[in-house]
Amino acid sequence: QVQLVESGGGLVQPGESLKLSCAASGFTFSGVAMSWYRQAPGKERELVATILSIAGLTSYVDSVKGRFTISRDNAKNMVYLQMNSLKPEDTAVYYCNARRGRDVLFGWGKGTLVTVSS
């Protein structure tokens, strides 16, 4: 059974940092690309960052480039999102999932809420 469990969210002030974690199980983690997504209140879910299964190649949505860093630990089946210089517009529920091309492979976990507010 596939499980994706996100953690690490919280309430922070603008300019502060958070590191999100995603624990994955039930599939061959090292063989798939992993992505972080987010869904802000009243908005559609959007792709934030992706890391490929090999070579560690990464990509980001323009709004987080230079501030967020995605990483993975294939030995632990974990994917991370280091978020620096957070802005109020980063407020959202953050989710992880596996991807193949443009397709999400699995159902969504509960996500972790990030709130950026002064």
C-alpha cells in the first residue's frame, strides 16, 4: 500500500525558513521522480518542485526559484523541501507525490500546512 506522509509545516514570519519532509513507502522510491505541490486557499494545486530519480536533477516553479531546494534520500525513501525567505504567498498546504511525465502516480496524502504571516 502506497503511503505519502508529509510533515514539517507550521506558522512562520515572512523571511523565515522551514524544511518539509515526505516519507514514502509502498513503491520503488528510487525509480521515480518526486515532486512537491501546494494548494493555497481557493486556488488549484500547483507543482512547486521536482527531483528526478537519478542524477538529482531538479526543477522549480519560477515563483520559488532561488528560495526553495528539493532533495531526496533514496536510502530512507524521503524527499525534502527546504524553504527559505518565505513569503505570505507561499501559504498553502504542501503535498508530495511521485511523477511520471506530467502524471501524478498516487493518491494524495494529508499534506502539511505552511502559513507565512506576520
